[in-house]
Amino acid sequence: MTEQRLGILGGMGPQATQDFYQRILDRTDAACDQEHLPTLILSDTAMPDRTTAILGGDAQGCYRRLREDARLLERSGCTVLAIPCNTSHYFADKLQEELTIPIIHMPRRAVEAARAEGWHRVGILATDGTIQTGIYQRECAAQGLEGVAPPAEIQKIVMSVIYEEIKRGEKGSREKFAAIDRWLRGAGCDGGILACTELSVYRTYHSLPDYYLDAMDVLAQACITACGYKLRMV
């Protein structure tokens, strides 16, 4: 049997990549080094900002760099690929066509997890790029769920937490997140998906209730099981 090796195409941002790998370590049922999943991490911090590229910049240039990085991981013997950046999944299906190894599709898996929770109306907390391109809305619709994006004033707060706080190395404002939480509950959402890895980092710093489903957590668990390793029970 071929040894499984996880490739992580990261750096988007680097703090999220570090957090993602720590979650893989934490959730793997391992008692020694050799029982952990072999992993190759490429933290490409020079990757163009995905939201800027998709909504008004050089989307093709961003895609070409993602493809170059993915192929590097593939040539390096990786058997499964994870991209801990929700917005970059705008390119995921196209990228998959150019690879021979599977990409674990984070938004798709996260929506599957929301459906398994019995959710019907799903709040989507993400970057402008993820929201405006409808990445999660399409996945929700395909699985019979309603994906609800925030109104402009709430989306501005979400972007502030992501870009003005977490990406700058801060821990994120509880007051800002409280405003987001009030909107979600007032909009009748069964729960909210943390559909940006910086928001996943926010969750690492701050306790959040089960009302929130963390897409990066879903991806970490999917990587472990896809490579044939067991999950640690928590």
C-alpha cells in the first residue's frame, strides 16, 4: 500500500495554516511520532489576495500560482491535497481537473456537516470574495439548504475582523463578533459556518458555542480520515 502523505497548500494566511496543522495533530489518534500523518506544508505567503484577485484583480494569475503550488506538492509525493483557505475554493473544481490527486473540498465538506447537524438555514461568515462568488451558497443549494449571506453592514464587520484584526496578528474583537452573532440569530439561521480560516483562528482564541460550525475543523478531520488515520475522540 502506498504511504499516504498530506499536502497542505497554505500561507493564506500563515496563522491559519499553522492553526490548521495544529488541529490535525490534535485530532489524530496518535501515541508517538510515527502514528501521525506524514505532511508536507507549502506556506506560499506571496500568493495574491484571493478576494482582491477574484473581484477585480488578476484571477488568472492567482489561479496559475495555486496550480503551480499544487503541482509541486503532487510531484513531491503528496497523495491528498488540502487548501486551508475558503476563498481559494473558487478555483478548486478547475484545479482538480489538472491534478491526479484529490483535493478535499472544504466548503463542500462543511455544508455536508451542516446538513448532518439538521440545519436548513445556514449563515455564511466569509470574505467578500467567498460571499460574492457564491461558493457556499451554491454548495448549500446543491445539498438542499439555504445559504444566507450577511447584509452589507454586517459583512463590513466580518471583513474588519478578518483583515483589520486576525490577519494583522490580533485576536479579534468580541464586541464585533457579538454584532455578527445577533444578526445570525435574528435572521433565523440554524447556525453559522465559519467560512474563512481567519474566523477559524478567531475561534481558537475565543470560545464559541456549537451554534458555529468551523469549516477548518471539518477539513482537518477529513484529511485525517482520507489518509487512513483515526480520529482522536474529544
